[in-house]
Amino acid sequence: MAARAFCSQKSSFGARQNALEQRPGARFWFHQNAKRSRAVIGFAALLGAAMTIAAAPALAQSNDPNRTQAEIDCLNRATAAADCAEDETKDGSDGADSAATGAVFLPALIVDLFPNPVGGGQAPLPTPDPRRDPASDALPPPASPADAAAIQAAAPGGPIVSPSDLVATEPPRAVVGDFVPDEVLVTVDGDAVQQIAASFGLEVRSQRQSQLLGTTLVRYGIPDGRPVGVVLAQLAADGRTTRREPNHIYSLQQATAIVNYAFERIALDSKEASGENVRVAVIDTAIDDTNPALSGVIADQFDAMPDVPIEARDHGTSIDGLIAGVGALKGMAPGARIYHARAFEGGKSSMDVILAALDWAASQDVRIINMSFVGPKNDLLGVACRNARALGIVLVAAAGNNGPKAPYGYPAAFDGVIAVTATDAKDGLMQQANRGPYVFLSAPGVEMVAPSGAGSDVVTGTSFAAAIVTGAIANLLHAAPDRSADNVEKALADTARDLGPEGRDNDFGYGLLDAKAAEAAEE
């Protein structure tokens, strides 16, 4: 039967060839299409052979016009092949005709051209087109790079457009460190905050004018699950954005303490120590301002995370007490005026919260900002620190408690920030301290008594060493208010007691703080 079908097709094919060749100009068309036909027939033969081997259950396909309906039904029936053979034998057929058909089982040919990602993950979500006007379904024609300026200058009332498609102009960012997984921080010039959100499928979660950044800082949410690195790369194509960063997470630098010791290694006469009227900002946890050590010490407070309930007060209370505490737990610079910004809860904070605290601190006309926390490098934080230093503010930060092989800790590793590591009662380096060429100075920070929310506690960490240095600087500025930030930094470096290899090194920096010698150094 298969042979009859093939011959019938061949005969018909020859008749069509003769008819076509009698038409003017048809011969070339026919030969070209004949080639295509032969290719198709050859491909079908290969598929038929493959499916015969596979022998998967499926619907059989036949072009034989001489088949009876019963034969076709038999081939298409979802029963065993033996049943069909038995039926044909009853009809007087030997069954060979059926076996010779080489029936093609189509479902066995179907493959998944769009498989799920390896590992069973979801397929990438489509990203919105930045040229689309949210109020319209119409999509304006794509813009060439030459048209970018014209598009960006489009009338404010016109369609919301972007200089380019959402196809990123740079590879997706590899984001280092912990960060909020569905947010990005973007600085925006002008009034394009909402337009950018619409263009890139984002939502505005907060925005404010930043004094230290000199522009509008926007916290955009990513509602569709795109990775932060992808969104940062997409936003880089839009000239209305100036800086684009992850909303990094930062941690307070407090280590577990064991035993007690006092300020035995501090080269400062406690009877003469004073930071009177020196304005110092501290960015930390909330504080227990009822602690006697902080009586009259706090000039003002700012809550950079008012929607988060306060649960912890110990770390911030200890930092303020070490800097300017009074009474039995006297700090390094009693009389200093502390401007305290709450920016941490549970030991953690995010970049947008810290930037808000820094802006507030700068607006208080402070001379020193203490930052006893560490996180990954973030360009927005770097700009804020650089501009604060340009205002004459001395910046002090913890070097970090993440161990000798840890990456650099920021903000300590930024230029213009005094990075402080911690030493113990025998001037040994705290084992958990970060190392690196950014370490500037060493100070006591292991097992010290300090005020806390519960009254007092024994504390350890580069956080507290940074507070000791901040207090020492307050003494310097009290004695010589005209000292510049550069002069203060030089005095600390020139008078530090060398502890490690000669000169500045990655462990101790310039060496151990000598507050008395620094105060005596020339301005």
C-alpha cells in the first residue's frame, strides 16, 4: 500500500512537471521548487525513519488515498499494534502492508524550544520599555543615539521617554556586600523623579534633597524582581540620573567582650581632659539618655528611621559615653556637645538611612563625625564623606571587626576618613580587626568599661576605638579651635607611637594614639 501511495505521488509529480515546462518562464521556477521539494521529501524520510525506531504511541499520518477508513482508524487508534495486525489478518491481509507504512508519530517529533531555565528557575521577567508613555499604549519609534539629546529635552507634558531603551549600556553590576535586594539609590537632577520611575518600571519609596550630595536622592523600589545589578546597568543609560548605587547594609562594629580593663593606655591627663563646646556628631543606635554618664551631654537627637521601633540602645550609649561621658564613667572629652543620630537597629542600617543621618549631622555645624560602623564600598557614601571633609569636618570611622583577610571596610577606607583599629591592654592588635593600607591609627578598644543601656558594660571592637580617637580629637579642637581637619590628621599621624613594622603598616596604621603628644604638636 505504501508503494502504491508513492507511485501515485510520483505520477502526479511528473504530470505537473510536464505541464509547467510548457509554460514560458516556468522551467526555472519548477526546477528551483523541485529542489526544495526533494529536500523536504528527504527530510520527511529521515524523520519517518527516526519515528519508526522510536515507535512512540501517537497519531499516525498517511497520504495514501487508497486506504480505507477502517485502516486509517486502526492506525490512529490508541491500542496495541498487535490488535491492528489481528484485525487485518481477519480481513485476509498478511499485515505486512501495515508494517511497511513507516508511520510518522508526530508527538515524538515535538521538542521544547523554550525550556525552563536550568535548575527550575523562572524565566526572566520582561522589562518595561522606557519610551512608553504610561497613559498610552502607543510606543514611539526607537531613538538613535543621535536623538538622545532631543528626546531628553522633550516637553515636560509630552510622553515619558528615556534617552535609550532598557537595553543596558554597560554590563550588569556585580554588587559586593549585603544590600536591600529590591531597592536602588539614585541621584536625580531636576524634576524627573516620577518620570524615571515610570520609564524603568520602578516605584518611588522615598526622596529628599541631600546637603552633602548636592542633589535629590531617590530610593526606588524594584517591584518586578529584576536583580539590582541589572537595574543599575539599565539606569546608567539615562542622563537624568547622576549616580546609581545599591542600598547597601552596614553593621556596627562591636565584638564579644570577656574581662575588664580601664583606660590604662590612654595618654591623656583625665583631670585636664575637656572637649567643652566642641560639637560632635555620632551616627549609631538609639541611646539611653537617662544614663547618668550622658547627663547634659546630648545637645540634640535625630531619628533617621522613625518608622522602626527602638529595641537596642547599648551601642550608641557606649559610644557617646566614651567620647564625652561624665561622672563615674568619664569619657575622653567631657563637655563636648553630642549631636546623636539614630540610624541603626539590630546592629544594621542601610545606605539611605545613613546618608540621611550624615546630612543632618552636617547641618548641625559639627566639627567631628563618629561612624562606628562598616559596610561595602558605596559611591554615594564616598561623595558624602568627601564633601563633609571639604566643609572642614573631621571624619572618624571603625576599621572593622571582620578579620585579617576581610575586604576593606567603608567608610573607613575612603580618603579623608581616619580609620581606627583596636588594641588591647598590652598594645596587641585585636585578632578580629580588619587589615589594610587604609588603617590610619590604633587606639584602645578591647575589653573596656563603658556606659550602656543597662548602666555599664565591658565592650570590645573597633567601634569603641574609633570613639576614643573622636574624644581625643575633641580635646585637640578645644585646645586649638582653629585647627583644620588636615592639621588634626597630621598631628595624629606624626605623634602616634609606632607599634608594628617601622612606619605606617597594614595592622596598626601609624601606631597607637598619643593624645597628649598630638595636642602638643604644632598647628
